[in-house]
Amino acid sequence: MRPSGRQLNEMRPVSIETGVTMHAEGSCMIKCGNTHVLCTATIDERVPPFMRNSGQGWVTAEYGMLPRSTSSRMRREASQGKQGGRTIEIQRLIGRALRAGVDRQALGERQITIDCDVIQADGGTRCASITGGWVALRLAVNKLLKSGALVSDPLISNVAAVSCGLYAGQPVLDLDYPEDSEAGVDGNFIMLANGQLVETQMSAEGATYSRAQMDDLLDLAQKGIAELVAAQNAAVA
């Protein structure tokens, strides 16, 4: 039995509210159970120096957790003068994941920055950030298309992410914190809408796992991604 009472293949309730900030070109609040992430997209008509004169655009991301997004207060990274390794790893992951769904030639020489701010954390913050980040990106691109700044849609696919793992020896979908903290195996799966894999992160936290178990987790992930893509499409319809 899962701590939440969910079935092994059951996602947490997912909601995506768009247009939650007045200034960003695209924004949403994604809620995956008790994990809540604010995602905003900012368009810059310039690209980083390494992309200049390439004819291609760039999508990047920044990620952060508010001090009381967890059970005890954490110090703001700004007060420490630098970002932690976990933060840097996650925001690079978000950027890589979202770029997989973008035709950067069609985007043109402009940059879109996705900011993901964790308001409340209960496991799966990086996955929620990627899933919500795509919604913010979609809304920003829609504005470029509507204004005529883009002549063709550079987004070639939805991108979404979900966690799966072995909890109490059972493969489970969409781990919350009580499961994540005790999982024998923990994995994050990032996919396009057609099920093509963008990135997979899996690690044995307390026990090794077999090829058959990995396949079970991948099957669960595909189910979860399909549900998340449906939620994304409903949010931007």
C-alpha cells in the first residue's frame, strides 16, 4: 500500500493554471499533488554570445526553491553567494529537456528563458518544472506567432517528465516525498508526446534493479507522460 493510498499506476492530481503573472510572456502554476511550481517564460531578442550569427535560437532555464517550500526553512542561495550543485544540475536538465522539443532554426536568433520557482515541494519538483515549463514556453511562442515575429511554429512536440521508482519492492508511478525518501530505486523519465525518450535518470538508492524492473518503470512512465501531455494540451487550448 502506498502512503497516499494511490494505486501503483496512479498519478497524483495534476492541475495547470495559466496566465498567473501579468508580465511574463508565458506563465503557469503547475500542481502535482502537493508539489507546486511557478513557471514563467521570458523572451529576449538576443541569444548568448556562443549562439550569435548561428541562425538558431536558444531555450534555457533557471530553477530555485523558496525558503519554506520544504518542511524546514532553507537559506536562499543568493545569501550564500552561489548556487548549489543540485540547483545547477536541475536547471541544466530543464533546459536540455525543453530544447529537445524545439526547432531552434525556426525559433530564430532569440532566447526564451524558463524560470521555475518551487513554491511547495513534495517530491518530483524537477519533473513538475519540466512539464510546467513547456506550458510557459508554449504560451510565449504563441505570442510570437500571433505578433508575426515567427512565421512557423518552432515547437515540434510537447515535453513532459514524471518520476517512477521501486517502493516497498513494487514499481510505482509519480513518487511523492514519503515514497521518494524510501525508494529502493528512483527514476526520472523525460519524453516527447510520442513516447520518444529525451532523458532518463535512474539510480539504485538501496538495492540494484533488473532489466525487467526497468521496463516496468518505463511502462509506468509512458502512462504518466500521456496523462501529463493531455493536461498540458488542455491548459493551452
